Amino acid sequence: MDNDKNPFDHSAIDDVIHGRLRLGIMAYLSTISPAIFGELRDKVGATDGNLSTHLRKLEDAGYVRQEKRFVGRRPQTRIFLTKAGRTAWVAWISNMQGLIRAAE
């Protein structure tokens, strides 16, 4: 439904992004992409396992891409926000702005 016709239409909110931890991941990656796994973990306050689970959901949706490599002899995972992820993020923000405007 068009937000102009029903500004309280919450069904347009992307559930993949809307979870608190995934929201933090998307917000961070929208400003810093790629992010190193440990850096992202610390910024969103997650455990390794919890972050991995949420990244997998975002990756399954096509919103992020992970790249594993070695720096020296140490493994490093970099997380990128994809083009589809940026589009979804901007749409999520737009939907939130619509809800805020409707509540004013």
C-alpha cells in the first residue's frame, strides 16, 4: 500500500533489517564498507556467534557479502554492504521517516 494513502503501513518495513542487531550492522556498513569482522562485532556489541548468525541472514537476503582472506598468517573476514543492501537500507530509512511524519 502506498504510504501516502496509509502512512501507518508498517507492512513495508523490511523485517530482515528491522531486528536490532541487523539494524546496527546495516547502519554501520552504510558508513564503513567494508568492515572487518572484529571491528563490526565490537561496534554492534555482539558475540562472534551472534554476529555470524545475523550476517548470514543479511547475506541470504543479498544485503551483505563476506570476503575471507589472510593478512599475514591471520584470517580476516571483511563484510561489504551490497548494492541491494544499500537500496534496502535507504528504503528502510524512508519507511521510518514516513512513520515519523505520520506521527507528528
